[in-house]
Amino acid sequence: MKSIEDFPSLYKFIIWLYNGRCINCYTLATDISHIETGHDDSDWHKIVLHCRECHRKYHDNGVSDEAIEMLVERRIEYLEMIGREEYI
């Protein structure tokens, strides 16, 4: 199992973790999105990968408790879908 220490940066690890794809629409993605604000970047369990469009929509719709819960669930579903359950 790879770990964050195997990568030169958090960004490179996140790109690898999500196969470079947006967890919502599966297009190529480059935007790191924090599930919750105010947490330490070293907690990669609270970071997902979005394309610009989905990242913008997430913030435009307001970051409510419900939106955070949905993003957490989507993260889990996506990691299961791509066979990376051990990173949940």
C-alpha cells in the first residue's frame, strides 16, 4: 500500500489517489478540494479531487453540513469504485 510519504508532495499523492479524476463527474481534475475548512492539510482523508466546474459548484451552492456529508459519502463511493478501499 502506497502512502503519502511515497510522493514528493501532498498534491501528487491526491492526484494519484483519485486517479487524476474528479470524484463527481470523473473528468480529468486538478483542483484539490477540502471537505471541511480549517483542517490540517496533512489529513488527506479530508481532501478530494474535483474538476474546476464541480469545485466551483460545490462552493457556489454553499458549504453546508449536508453538502459536507454528501462529499464524504461521494469520496467513499469513488474510492470503492476505483478499488482503493484501503484509503477510506
